[in-house]
Amino acid sequence: MQQCRQTNKNNNNSGMKFCLLLLVTCFVATSSAALIPHGTQQLFELQSKVSLEQLNGEQSTSDEVNYNFETKVKVSSVWSKDEEQLLEIHLSESVVRAPGKAKAQLKERVISSLPDRPFYIALVKGQPEQVIAHTSRDQSLLNLERGIASLLQLRLSSNSETELDISGHCRVKYNVKSATSVVKTKTDCALWDLRASYHPEQALSVAQHSQEQVEYELTTAGALLRAESTETHRLALAAKPDAGSLVRGNLRLQHVAEGEQHVKQLEHSTLEAAIASLLEWYRVFPLEADVDGAISELKEQTLQEQFVRHVEQLNAKHVGKSSQALAYAQLLPLARITKQAQFEELLESHSQLADQLVDLLGAVQTFDAHNATVAHFFRGSATPRESLQLLEKYLQSLAVATHPQREILEQLFNWLQQDRIPAKQSHLRDSVLQTLATLTRQSGFEVNDPLLQQIRDHLLDGLAGDSKDATLYIRALQNLRDPLTIDELLKQATQSEEPKISVAALQALKSFPASSFATSHRLQFESVFYQRRRRFDSSARTLALDVLLEMRPNAEQLGQLLDYLASNDRQFEIKTYVLQKLRMLAEICPRFRAMFRSELVQRDHVNNYNVLGQKGLTTVLTRQLSQSPAFNETLLSTQEVYQGILKRGSVEFLLHAGRDQASSFKLGVYTAGLGSLVGDGDVEDGNDRIPADDELEGDESVTAGMEISVQGAQLRPLIFFTGQTELMGHVWGGSASDSTPAYQATTLAQDHEQYIVLASGATLHWRVLGARSVDLNGKVGFSLWNRNAQTEIQQNTGSAVVGHIAVGFTYAKLVQDFTLTHEPKLSLQADLDFYSGIKLCMQLQRPEQLLTYSNVRSVYLQQVEKAYVKHLRSKITHKSAGRTFALNQKNNEMCNMIFANS
């Protein structure tokens, strides 16, 4: 290289060519040399350090949670031929260290139980291919040996390629800095994402970022001086990126000296023969590691013992509180390895907590838990009413499951096929159908899976052959969300003469991802909204609009919607819905806002007060409930009004994680035929003789009910009353004037478990379980004398997330346990005055709430002469102030009028 620098400037080109030729020659020579020279013995020091750090702040030296394993490594080349080689590796003088409880203090333990037997590494074409280890090696030490072998995997190539090492198949890229310095970058390793379970909704899942770099330092002859792997694994909740852990690993093999001059060689002609000579006491293992299951073993205890410790928190008075959600999440890991007999014993001995137990057993998702629940409560036609309600409650909890055992689905399907549910138990049959459809979707079956095909055909056949229960099967298809059912649902939406079926079908279609629909589908949704072929119920039209907007309209399609606002359609509530929906989307999405403004400016016939002024009472809005440092949650409220009465309304809670969002809870209310009780709401348009769309089919029966969706799983609707006689019974009896529970349950939220194998062979176990305990209650006051009504809905929610991270090997382990708890509450009060005209005032409030993040990090030195443990605890609390949400100007005016004299 010095000769290159002295080349005359006039000969720069030839000199540069000579430099490149010389450098390439060095690379070729180095690549052909063995990292461990043939027939030699080399002495190394191995150091493996693993640390566990918090994500939400800096830590001092005394707060460190790590372990450091050190050992001396003697590497002997005992057989070699051409590019094949067999290395004998012997470990000695092993110690493990961890930070002490006092600052700058270090705890050291000598490892005397490490087996005094060598292991072997077989190299083919200069690359490690197999590990030959003693049959009595435990999994953790075998993985350590694989980690040492993987450090010897080096290719002098700048191309991206795939390699197989301890981390499984990885994408690798080499950066050859010089003839003696190389850096390898590893990404997308198979064993960095060994998921045992996960949540399909990204907002309820976890976020992981993993990377590894391996630096090599070589002699000029190509022998190994140093190989050092540095890796990081950032693990966090997707919805709260500062809750989790940062795991760092460092594995370094440092050359210290040459060993014996003469190494005894195995006298065999081939590598296979040399390996075969060792197999009396040894076995051949691939480089790819196996998970060390010891890292995730639970302490020896029974579910019954653990349940007793949580009895107080599971009491009914804790429904809607974080204490119950926390107990629920903490019980789940042990419950998932519990057998049927133990579940049955628990149900017998704690019958007073049956409501909470069925919620827990539904989240377990094992066939043992399912069989225990069915055996305990179901007695065919002789099943008591209370047991039927508990069975339904179990099915509703099970419906939120993300990875149920297949046998559960097969049994539920057999129940429907064999008519095992008596006709008088129609509510139970409905719940079984909805749960089965939801579980089928959550299970993620392949398109040609026979069970998926059978369930889909069963639902479609039921829809085609049972007009009386058509909405039941449509609701099940909504839970199934199979793209192959879209055409049938569209047929029901566009061709059915019954408004309730058309509305139900469009509501089912709205639940599909927008990517499921084609251009031909868009035309059919437009046909419904614009009523191009016939008139549709107003709810059907608003649902069709929702789907059209989810499909991201272009400028031309948005322009058509704006032109509709200036049309002669007298459905001002629908026009109000369209305008508020467009404005809401413009607030959320900058790109849509720019397109909306651009199209609006071009239309003077639309861009004026006469068209854009709010004429209806319908309300569409979204409001931020909480944000970082708490969870990022929003509320989406839709209140569709007809004749001054709420016709169809919903309040949905959305959890956000970046661009992803998930529905955690949705409450819907629907009514029909109540306009006759309060008079005509279209008083301001009294001269208009054009009938409203909803009046075209004649008088509607008086009905009202509630629909609840938990994390996208649509439950069986609750009917408040059917018919005017039943309604007047409630009015005169005042049966709804006291606070009445509408929904009480604790259900599963986050559900994630995975393993990661580090370069050192240490196994990392990462488990997250979340639960939400909901207490939804309401009351209604109705006075025909004063011609007013008051409604109050209160939702109390207790939320808890329990995270557990453990990483280590036989002699050391790091553990982090964290909990997130908070109790968001929301109240909605609606006052209706129909004494003179119709005035509706809605008030939405959220009281102050606290989010608590508790963290315990621990280090354990184990299976050494004197065990050692250190714990570090921290707790952070975030307070969010209470607030009253502004709805819209029309609502403000109505509230001022109603409460003017109060």
C-alpha cells in the first residue's frame, strides 16, 4: 500500500489499478485461510453480557440490571482437510457476575457445575455447519455452544444473502472495511419472532425492533483475533411505546494466545468419519437454536391457590375497576395450563363468583376450560335460566379470543348441525352462532380450510332458507367477515324489501376492510346512497355512505357528494350526516382536507350558508379521550336522528397505535316508531309535502334495543321493548328510571406471547396480557304529562396490562414485570323536550383519570454456590384532567333553550 502512495501523479490510473489488484489479492488470500489455522490450538476469552433497560428514561449505573458470563475457551483443530475442519472446544474457569445492591458493587459467582467435557464444531467450506455436543447437555448450554459456533461464520462478500446460524435464517450483509476488518449486519432472523400467540389487531399487539451487528478482527493471514456480536431488541406495547423493555446482548470472543504447538489429530479420511467416531457419547445438532422452555416455566402452584388470593378483587363490586382487570390478567397464564377437572372443582367451590369465572374461562381458550364450562352449566332443555345466562356470558368472553383451540369451534359447529340447542333457548343459539363466526375469523384459517368452508356454507344456507331469522345470519356473516360472502350481503342490502334486513346487511358490509371491495361494489353502494333504482331507509343510506368514504373517494366522487348537498332531497338529517362526516374526515386527514376544500371552492351553489348551515339534529363527531403519556384513545359518536328522536346511534372507543386503530368497545342504540309519541320533527319544513323515505313503507312497530360490540365481535342484541303496549308498561311503571346494568363483563384485550433467541444462546420470553372490565349502566325517565324525557348512560371501565419479560440461561436470569392500570369513565346525558317543538340536548363528560405504570426489574444468579437476587422497583403516575366535550353549535343552542330557566 505504501508503494501505491508513492506512485507518480501521471500514473494515477495504473497505480489505482495496482492498489485494487493488491487489495483483492489480500481478500482472496484471507478468505481461503481458516479462522482457526489447521492443526493448531488457540486460546480465547468469551464474554457474554445481557442487560435489561427501561424504555421511559435514563438509568444510573446502580440501576443496571444485567449479568456477565465469562469463560476461557480452548479451540483445537483436531481434524482438517481442504476446506473441511473439525474443532474441539473446551470451556474452563467460568464465572458469572451481576451488579450489586450498592453503587459500584459487583457480585461474582464461580460456576463449578459446568460439565468438563468438550464439544465440537464441524466446518464445511470454511463455514460452521454442525455442533457435536454431549447428549447430557441442557438446552441452555447447547445454545451457548451454538452461539460460539455462529461467531465463526464469516464470508468476505459485500452482497446481501441469507445465512443460517443460531438465530435461524437471517438476512445478512457484509461490509469489508479492510483485509483485517469485517462487519456483518443481521436482520429479519427467524428466531427473533417465535410467536406462541398474538393479537391480529396491531393496536392491541406489540411493537418489536431487533438488530444485530458482528464485528470481526483478523490477522493478515486471516486467523481470528476477535469476533464480537452486539444486538438490541426493543419490545414495547404498540399502543404505548414507552411501556416495555430494551434488551441488549453482547457476545465477544477475544483471542489471547496460541496454545500447544502440536495438536493430536483424529485419524480419519473424511469429516463424516471423524464425527461418527464421537457419536457414542455425542449427538449432532444443527446450528439453529431451540427455545429453552425453562425460561417460561411457572412457579409450582395451582389455579385454585392463586384464585383464592384474588377472590376480593374478583368480587362483583369491582366490576368496571382496574383491580378486577388486573386480577383477571394475572390469573390467565396459570389457567391456560389447568386441566378440566380443576376447572370443574373451581366452578363448584366458587359458585358465588360464577359471573367472573365464566369471563375468565372464556379468555383461557383451551378445550379443557370449554368442556368444564359446558359440563357445569348446560343440561339441554332442563338448563335453568341463570345457567343459560352464564353460558351466554362465557360465549361472549370466548368471542373476543384470538387463538382458540380448534376443537372448540368443531364442537360449537356440531351443536348447530345436530340441533342440540332446544328451540326455546333461542338466545343461546344466537350467541353460539355469533361466537362461532367470530372465532372462525380470529383463527385465521386458510381459504380452503374445510371447517371454514362448512361454517360459511351453513351461514349462507341459513340466510337463504330462513327469512324469519335473516338478521341473525347476517349478523353472523358480519362477525365472519369472509370476502366470499360480500356478494350475498350486497344482494340482501340492495334487493330486500324489508328495511331492517337491508340495514343489517349494510352494517355487516361496513365491518369489512375497504380493501375487500371492488369497483363494481362501489357502484352498488352508490346506488343505495343516491337511491338510483329505488328508495332506501335512511339508515341504509348513511351506512352505504360510510363504506364509500372508507373506500377513499377521488376528487370526482367527492364532488358528487358535495353536489348532493344542494340537491332537492328533503332528507335534511341525511344531508347533515354527510356534511358532518366530511368535516370530521377533513379534520383527521390533511390530504382529504385539501381535496375537500378544493372541490368546495369550485361549487358556489354548495359553498353557501343556505346549503352548509345545519338543519338537522344528526351528529357525527370524533373526540380525543386521552393521549400520551396515557393511551391514545378517541371516541367516535354517531347519532342519526329522525323526527327529533334518535333512530340509530353509536358510541365507539378506538385505541390508536401510530396509523393503526382498533375498536375496543362499541355501544349502539336503535329505535323505530317512536315519532308518534312526540309528534312530527320536521316542523321547520311543514309546507313540504314530500314524504320522508322512512314513511314510504307504512307504519313501523314501536321497538328499541341495544347492540354491543367488543373488540369487533358483535354480540347478540338486547331488546328493550317491542310494541307500544310493552313501551307504555315501562313508562307508567318507571321500570327504567333506576340505574340498570346493561353490560357487565371482563374481557381479554392484549394477548401476546413470543420467544427470542439471542446470539449468546440465551432465551428471551415476552408475554403481554391485557384485560378490560366494563360496567355499562343507564336509566331513562319519560313524562307524557310534561312531554320530556331524560336519558343517562354511564360507562365505567377498568383496564390493566400485565407484561412479563425474562431472559437468561442456566446460571443467570433477568426478569421484568410491569403493570399498566387506568380507569377511564364516560357519561352521556340526553334531555329531550317535545312540549313545544322538539329540542334535544346531549352532554358528554369524562371525569379525571389516572394511569399508573409499575415496574419491577430483577437479576438472579442461580445454580451457583450462593444464589443472588436483586430487585429494582419504580412507579409512574399520569393524571388526565376531566373534561366536557363540545358537540356542535346546534346542540349548544338546544341546551341553552332547555336549561334557560333552570
